[in-house]
Amino acid sequence: MGKLFKILDPKLLFILFINSILGGILVTILFLTLPFFKKNDINTPDLDIIKKITKIEVEEVKSSIPSIAKEISNSIVGIKSTNKSDYLFFPKDNIVEGSGIVIRKDGYIITNSHVIENSLKDGTIEVFFKNNSSYPQEAVLIGKNENKDIAVIKIESSDLITANLGNSNELKVGETVIAIGNPNGLEYFGSVTVGVISGLNRIVSISDKNLSDLIQTDVSIAPGNSGGALLNLKGEVIGVNTSKITNEDYEGIAFSIPINEADKISKELIKNKK
């Protein structure tokens, strides 16, 4: 050992001594802070980050709704179904107002069967556009399926702006949705309401019919919304609004026909007229 100390330079011994002290300090710091690192493992979610991400997502949803409403507005129409009757020898107009969705640029529009039912006996169907609501266009009935509450009407046109159709098979409970239509008829043309999907594959009895596989939502709709669009946050139509529960004991229970079914029926009606 004596020879070893003679060979080693005193400066080198000093450096080794300092390094051993620093190493001991580092080991001590690591030991003291190890519980902190375990508590804050990189796999443990940071609540502040989660809150920030959630806030950003909510803000994105809110900012997308106005743009979706603006983009779809020219594809949602108002529908007035009228027939005339005599009341104590005086002519009277019986009017039903609703909504419709442009599905083809050459004038085809999808709506609910009950919206145009009123016009079947020597009546008329008029279609109104938001940007030209003072000048309705007369429509003809292409076909209707009363059991599914779907009808297709047509106006003379070749350049309508069509709605983008989504895939209603991909819907999830809790998903945010937007309803656009004309509650209370043309007076509140193009009203927008927002909610979530409350349930899927619902069955609802209306008059003497059972409508099945409906989308249940809590969006606010009213008479006049019938035939209007239910959209996802991509701006795609995923349902045709059809009814709501109006009992005073219920609130926020509305129903829409899935667009996959409505689109299939509308194509059959256009092709076969039945």
C-alpha cells in the first residue's frame, strides 16, 4: 500500500476524494426524492393536463357548431302542406308546416310522411329556402312510407346544395348532436339546438304505427322540426327528426329516424315510387 501512495499523484488523490463526496451527495438526493418520483410516475395522469385537454375539447365543440349550422343551412328547407276544406260553406286552408333535407341536387328532398299527409287530398306542397323564404317552390310527392314515417318530395331544380349523410351505425350514447329545423313552422326557420344521444334502437308508438330502431336524444325539438336534420360534429346528417314525448311529466325526450334507414327508404321511393 505504501508503494501505491508513492506512485499516485497527490492531486489525483484529491480529485478522487472530491468525487467520492459528490457521489455520496447524489446518492443521498436520489434516495430522498425516490418516493416523489414513484408518486409522480410518468404513467400517472396529470389532473391539470386532463382538465386543460377537456377544456380545449369542449371549446372545439362549441366553436364547430356555428360553422356546421352555417354550412348545412342551405340544405335544410321549410315545408308547407296545405289542403282546402269548407267550414260552414266558407273555404278554409288547413296547413301543416315542417322541415326537410335536400338529398340530391336535382330537387329531391326527404321529410316525414306525416308532414305532407295533409296535402294528399287535392292539396299543395310548398318548399321554402332560408335565403329566399318569400318565394316558395311547389313540390310534388315522389313517394311515402307511412310505417317508417318517411316521404320524398321533389322540386324543379338542378343545382341544390345537398346535405352530407353520415353513418348512423357508428353512433354512440353520449355523443353530441345538433338538430336543425323549423320549430313552430316557418316563423322560426333554421333553429339550432344541441344535445346528446340518450339511447339507441328505441321503439315509439305514434297513432297506429310503431317506429323502431329510433335514435333518442335530449335535443329540444317542437312541431315544425319534423323532417329536419340531426347532425354529428362532423356536420353529417345522422338522423331525421320525427317526434318527441310531450307529456308534462317528461322533458327532453326526442326521437330521430337513423339516416341509414331513411336513405335506404328514400332511394326505394325514388326508384319504385313506393
